[in-house]
Amino acid sequence: MTILTVKHLNIVDLKTQRRIVKDASFSVQKNSCLGIVGESGSGKTMTVREILGVNPRWIQSEGEIIFEGRNILKDNEKQRRSIRGQKINMILQDAMTAFNPIEKMGFQMKQTFMQVLGVSRREAERLSLESLKKLNFSDSLAVYKSYPHELSGGMLQRCMIAIALVLKPDIIIADEPTTALDSINQLEVVNQFQSLKEMTGTTLILISHDLGVVQRLADSVIVMKDGEVLEQGSVTDVFNEPKHAYTQYLVSTRQQLSDSFMNTLHSGGNKEYDYGGESPEKL
């Protein structure tokens, strides 16, 4: 069952007259994960921000974004705001910017649940602590009482996932959720997204340049470059039998990096490199 459909979406920056997204069309299936991959400037983030209706006012769009049976591009700001949060939720790339630095995490979580869900302060506190426990924090109460700067990037990402877990939106958009994290926290966050899908059955749109993360989480994928959707299909088909030259380049580059890493690992890190006749000290 399709939960969201994008038809012939065009996005233009009125300041520069540059067309950022060009005739993009794709659909998102309910209870699945759609991965959107592409290099910086490919238009993937602008596309999902337009789904949420949070692009700057000088960004103009045309086309259709069908959600709940209507083209939400035609909705007014009040209608778009009613969708954001509870129905479509976004987890940002830089988790630190998602929270107020002068308020403790518990206060911010409570305020979110009281405003969006209309629950009492006591119930909001219960939901906050319960959701943090589900995200496997070793001391959820300490996290609840912490300021954002006292938590790592991975912990803040998990706090955003904890909020989404309570709000139970129809769609969660995750914009490069692992980019700013080290490898240990990346794995942790990927595992939490998998758990979130299993626990809530929510639909996930994952934006990433990391094909490994997309391959692990996504069911289907679209590949964007210079504002255009170049290829789309199931993860298995696109990664195993890429049709477009750009997709072939992305997949082969990732394979080369993986092979290089495994070769170095198997050689115990003692692989000899060709420095072009110069000693490494001179390079």
C-alpha cells in the first residue's frame, strides 16, 4: 500500500533561478524504508524538506505530493503544520541543532509530548522515561536530567528516535542520521532505526550517502544527481544490477573501498604501498 506519492516535483530557488529538483517522481510504501542516495547538492534533502513544508519562502515548488489522499503542496501553513511532528517526523543530521541548549532533555521531551499529544505533565514525564529505557540507555534518568551538550552525538540521535517512538508518526524522515558519528555510534543508531521499524511499523525515508547503511535498512532506493532521479527500484536490484552509469559508479566505488579495507585487514595492516619511487617521509 502506497502511503506517499511524489509526482513531477520541481523545486526552484527564486533568488538564483536555479532548478534544484527536476521532475522527480517516486512513491513510498507503507511499513517500508525508502533510501535516497546521491552526492551533496543532488537535491535529496530539498525534496524531503518540501514534503515537510519547511523549505525557505524563496524556494518555490510545483507538482504533487500526495499524502492522505490530497496534494499537500496546496495546503496552507496551518494544514502543513498539523502534519509535521505527529504524522511526518524528521530526524536531523546534526542532532545538537534539534534541541534547545539551555533546557534539559527531559523538559524538552515533556514539552513536545504535551503540545503534540495533549497529555498531562505527569503522563509526558512517564512517556519520556519509558521511551529512553526502550532505547537501551544504561542510565535513562541521567539522560533525562542532562543538557544536550552533556550527551554525545549518538545519544542525541537516540533521544530523537525516542521522541519519534512516542509520537508514532506515519512517516519518519532521517536526513543523514549517521554522517556526524563515529563507526561505533553509527552502528548503534542503525540498530535503533531497525528496532524503531519493528516496534512501531512506521514508514522510514532515509537520506544517506552511505550505501552500506542504505543497503542494511532500506527496502527500496532512489538515486539522485543534479536534481534528477536517475534510477529507482528495490535495494537488491539497484545495488546488484545497477542500470545507470552513475549508480554503477557509486556501487563500484563502494565495493573497491570495501575490498581495499578487507585486503588490509587480512594482511594485518602490513600491506606495502607504492609511493611512486619516493619514501613516505618525502610525501
